[in-house]
Amino acid sequence: MQKYPALKNDLLLRAARGEKVPRPPIWVMRQAGRYLPEYHEAKGSLNFFECCRSPEVASMLTIQPVIRYEGLIDAAIIFSDILVIPQAMGMQVEMLDGKGPHFPEPLNSPNDAQYIAIMRKEVDVEKELDYVYRAISLTRRKLQGRVPLIGFCGAPWTLLCYMVEGGGSKMFVQAKKWIYEYPAASKALLQKIAQICVEYLALQVASGAQFIQVFDSLAGELSPSSFASFSLPYLRYISAGLRTRLINMGLLPIPMSVFAKGAWYALDDLCISGYDVVSLDWLHNPAQAMEIAKSRVTIQGNFDPGILYGSRAAITEAVQTMVEGFQGGKQGWIANLGHGITPFVNPEDLAFLFKEIHRLAAS
């Protein structure tokens, strides 16, 4: 593992470990991205995945919010995408303007030649996703210890959805067909993805990631019983497998967070799933979430991203509610949105949110 400058701001890591902190650490999902004018300037004519595959560009985009919000946020998250794993598995993925991710040839059934090929393929995770590791190493050097760097991956269930739907969906017809008509094949695919996730995350840590988040962004499309069968076991596999893999590599385990968007019914199970941090979407009540967590994990979240379209008074009110709900915020809370920053947000309104968290949670 490379050596990097000493970390000057370890607030996120301390909070993730459950320690008392002078104020809650802050970062937000999708903080590096299209809402920032400097993102579009740096991106230029490159498409989304070209940005991901260029360590220099990905590093630049990762650091942009750290520079803009200097002293207000406490982490950087590497600029990448959850769908690099299906790409590494041999699937073609495009990012279409105005539509989002698109798989020209999604998986149709377990008899599909592409499914069979994917299940037989031995994925060289180190080789296929080398550009992510190089971006992480470069970013760690550029950060000079200002804040920790977060690495991430998509969860197996969420990745399966994209792989069989061919992109985003409202009905998730194909994903539901897979788990209810082909449960054994679905579980085999989920397990293969989970194994790749473990190695992918371990190599991110070896490259310099200091905190890991697993995004199960489509968890809410599952019923409680289906979540227990098709999501939770693989989230647990990743948390346990990553710790074991890091130890075998001679590396110390680092804090891990899980974000199962929409799976409000599973909060208690997530608190004992092997993660240090459970990230909440905005449908959770903070005080109730803290009561369920019972200090077993640190809670992360969970501002409605939509408040950033509202007035400054509404933002202040939301911060007051969160600080009260998270018991003052000095232990067991990492401030974040309940999902990623949405389009057309004014960066100055986000800065105001950060300042209000500082002001109200540090008092």
C-alpha cells in the first residue's frame, strides 16, 4: 500500500467508529457532478464513462467540491459509477444524454448466451478496473490529507436490476421476473457480483480509499421477504468478505457504510449486517432511526434532496429538525442527503446547508 500525507481531518472516520466528535461530519452523495459549473468545464467533450476511465479527469472531478466547499465538507468520494462492475463482467454499458445508463444487450434469461458467458468468465478485477484504482491513488496524493477519500460499489441486487432491465425502470418487470421465475440463477448471479464487489473494494482500499460505501439504490423495489432473500445476504457477504480479504492482504479494515434506499423495513437487520454505518434515505424519521440503531452503528443521512430547491428558511428548519432528531449530532450521525444531489441545484444553496449544519450542530 502506498504512503500518503497524514490525514488532517479525520472527523468522518471517527464518527463512523462511533466516537464522540465536536460536530457531525458532512459529505453528500453525488457531490462531484453535473450541478457544478466547474464539472462541465472540466468534462468538456468527454462522455461520462470516458471521465470515469481517465484517472486525471476523475481525480479532478472528485476534488472539485472539496475545493469549492473548503472547510465545509469532510470527505471526497471518488468520481466513478456503480456500473463499472457489469462492464468488467463483459457487458456493454452506455450513458445516454437525457436517459441515463443503457445496456444494449441486457440479460434475458439463464439460457441467454451472455448470462452463461458471464457466469463462466473469471473476471480479472485488478486488470479490468485498474483505472479506478489509479484514480484513487492520484486523488489521495492530490488531497494531501485534507479529507478522507471514499470508495464505493453498487450492491448485487441493484446491479442485477440494471443488467436485466437494460437501464433504469419504473416497473422492474424483468428484475421481478428473474427473482420469481429464475430464483436459483438470480442467486448465482448475485453471488458472483458479490464476490467481484469484495475484490473490487479491497483493491480500492489498497489504492488509498479510507471509507467504503455500498449502494443498494434499488433495494426499495423488493418486498421485505424478497429483500431478505435477494439483497441482505449479499450485503452481508460483502461486509464480512471485505474484512477478511483486507486482513489477508495485510491491510487494516476501514469503516464501511451500506445504503439500502427504500428498505425502511430492514433498518434493524442492516444494523447487524456487518457495516459500521447505515445510510438512510429521506423517508426515515431521524429520532426513530436512532432508537432502532441503539448505538450499534452510526447513522448517515438523511436530508430530503428536494430541500435544496426550497428557501433558505426551509433549509434552516430542516437542519434544526435533523440536529434534534439525531440527538445533537455529536455522536452516531454523519450528515448527508437521503440520496444524491438532484439536477439544477444551486451550489450556493448546498453551501448554505453545510453552513447551517456547522452552525446548529456545533452550538
